[in-house]
Amino acid sequence: MTTAGIDTLPRISSVATAQEYADVRKKSWIAVSDRGYEVLTHDNGWTVMSSKDFDIGGGFGWVLDQLDITHGPYREEWNKIIVCTEGAQREHMRKPYMHLLKPQQVAKLQSLVRELIHGILDDIKDPTNVDFMAEIGDRLPPQLYCELVSAPRELAPEVWRITNSINPPLITFNKARVKESEDAFWEGMDFLREHIEARRTNLGDDFTSELIRCEQDGMISPEEVTSVAMSLLIASMDNTMHQLGLSFGTLLEDRSRWEEVLARPTASTQAAEETFRLCPRFNVITRHASKDVIVGDFTFPADSWIMVATRSTGRDETKFESPNEFRLNRPASKALQFGGSSYSCLGAILARLEISEMIRIVAERFPKIRMIGDWKAAVGPMVSECEHLRVSLV
Ligand code: HEM
């Protein structure tokens, strides 16, 4: 099929159900929605997101445009952040994150992550009635963030409030919360500037000190230290918090899934991957074609938007046998929800560590965990949020 066949492509909603995706996948690996092309199958999805032929067309700027954040100081600050950059500037900006979040560095965090998880579980007042997000999921990433940047752990609730107000209103396209987002951004900026300045005279073994060393070594400018620190404040928490909720909702909604986790105590990493496949935080990985690009039998025309629909690719029956089943023994495959190529998530290893350790430790300490009532996930065009998940740990 070439672009000439575009009118014959099936149409699909940008928030289709699993069944709607399955029905359309039977006809075609590619569909059209109001926002562009939707790629529905796993291998073509991976080809699109890992191909150097696509760009991100201004990246997160596209989201900001939808929310009418098109100019002014808030937009100018966002334009400095990696997710809004392309080309050489993006390659340059990725270096400090790659340094901070390299696999050997993240591996060293395992005992800290475990200690934090045990502390969070110890704090639970009534194990028979737990609000999973408030008492577990929302607590780990902000506590870890404070440890990573050497801020006092008591600041974690404040950090949670700030990070939860900056990005979530934007990626859920909630115009009513844009002011909250901007206010929280400036508040976060003030906190970071003060924190970075204080650290300059007292360098230690933490992310902020490492960023300052990157500046001293000439890798980044003083202004870039702040924008890298800002994007860590923005990107390192809300996605992991929601994925924790989505992962536990997925594991507990069907008892046989949790039994499988208990039967394979060393397979918490595979368990986490299965939940990402079945219920990803990121429902779409966005790419843009600046020129005609051929993928398989289709030519994406210049100036088109391409959405890799992870809620469909994860259930692609040509890639995964019985795709709706949770199985720990699947052959390894690329997980698409962390993106790819020169745009890929730089915190994927850390996020995987947090989520798989949470699964492992809850399984060890609270094997009888069960869901109370139903859980609720809000599925949006860009991300899913865990809205409600109540559990009994005992
Ligand atoms: C489950 C949790 C997470 C999910 C689902 C997630 C997902 C994503 C996705 C989809 C992208 C864009 C990829 C692309 O377009 O190819 C991204 C980018 C990014 N993520 Fe994550 N992420 C998570 C956690 C984290 C954490 C913990 C950190 C930092 C510690 C982080 C830092 C970043 C950064 C800095 C970028 C921008 C990369 C760039 O533009 O070059 N993420 N993430």
C-alpha cells in the first residue's frame, strides 16, 4: 500500500478499546485517526519509533500548542527542555542524562530502592484497607527523587505536589489546569535554583553534584544544569507513579496473574514487562515525517504525524501468542512504551527497577494482597492514569 491508498485505510479513535484495535488490526497494520496515522502492530511500531527517518516535529511543543501555550516565558522555558529539542542540541542534551542514568549507576540504586519500598510498606496504618496510589504508588518516586538529588526526604510530599501539577495537566490536555502547571513550574524552578546553588559549595555523590560536575567539565552550560534538573523533576516521577498503579491493577484484577507472580519469585522483571505490555502508561509514541518515509508497504507522506499505539501493539496477535493473557514465559521482545532511537526514555532502567522491586517486595511480604472493589484507569489519547485502586495487603 502506498500513500495513494490512504482513503482506503480504516479509521480508528485515538482512545480506541482493545476490541476496536483488535478488529482493525485484522484488516490493516495502519489506520487513520483525527490526529494522524496510527500504527497498530508491534514490529512496524518498533520500526517507526526506532527509525532515524522520523523526527518528533518540535516534540512536546506540539502538546503545548494544543493547550495554547504558544509564547511567553512559560513556553520559552519549555523550549529549553530536551523534549522540545531536535538534532544536534538534542544529542548534546542527552549526554548528561546518559551519564546520570547509565545502567551501572542505576544498578547501584537497587538497595536504596528496596529500603524505600520497605519503609513505605512499614508506614501503612491499616493494611486491610489501602489507597494504593496515595499510600504506595505516589510515594516511591518522590522519595527516590529526594535521595537522588540529596534533598531532605521530608520534602517528598512537596516534590510530589509540584511534579504532579506540572506535567499531568499537560499530557492529559486539561486546559483548566494550565495555570496550576505554570505556577508549579516556577515553584519547581525556584526550588532547583536554590538547591543547585547550595550544592555548588558542597559537592557530594548525588545527581545535582554530578550535573554540576558535567558543567565544570564543559559538557553543559550553567543554564542547561537547571533545565536538565527541571526535566528530571518533571519526567522522573508521574509516569512511574501511574505505571505502578496500572501494573498492580493489571496484576490484581485477575487472581491467576498474581498467583503466577508468587510462583516465580525471581521473575518480577518479566512481570513488570507483561504489565507494561497489557496496560502501558504511554498509550502513544509520537513521530513526525518531514519527508516521505517508506515503512513496509506504506509511504508516510511528508509532514504527517504518526502515532505508535502501544495499547494495540502490545496485543498484536502476530507477535504475541494469546496476547490478552498474562504470561511470564514469553520470549523477550522490545517494550515499546519507552520509545526508541534518539528520543527514547532515559529513565527506563530506573523505572523498571522501581516497578519490578515493588512487585518483588510486595509479593514477598504481602502475598495475600487483593483488590477491594474495582480499580479504575482513565485512558486518554496520550497516557493512562490510575484513578482508583484500593487493596488489602493481608
Ligand atoms: C514507567 C515510567 C516511565 C515511562 C512510561 C516513560 C516513558 C517515556 C517516553 C514514552 C518517552 C519519549 C520516548 C520517545 O518519544 O521515543 C520518555 C522520555 C523521557 N523520559 Fe521517561 N518514562 C518513564 C520514567 C522515566 C524516569 C524515571 C525518568 C528519569 C529518571 C525519565 C526520563 C525521561 C527523559 C529525560 C525523557 C526525554 C528523552 C528525550 O527527549 O531524549 N523517564 N519517557
